[in-house]
Amino acid sequence: MQGDDGNGSALALEIEVGLRATHPTLRKTVITKLALAMMAVLPAQTPNMAE
């Protein structure tokens, strides 16, 4: 998969693809930032962004 450099960018890319498919009217910057935030939360297994 394109963007697979070992730091999770492939996961972020896959999340972006899914977000674009389900929410096509969202801006690209919103989708990109949301995908990165989701990617950061997944390994921590917590929705608390303060941790």
C-alpha cells in the first residue's frame, strides 16, 4: 500500500479513504486531520486525547 513507511501512514491513508467514502462533502483538511487523530488514538486504546 502506498505510504507504508512503518509509522502508521498507511493506516491514516486507509482511514482517509473510508472517511471520504462515507462523508464526501467534508473538506480535505478536515478528513486528513481527523484521520491522523484517529490513528493516534487507536494504539492508545483510549478516546481521551489529554493522555
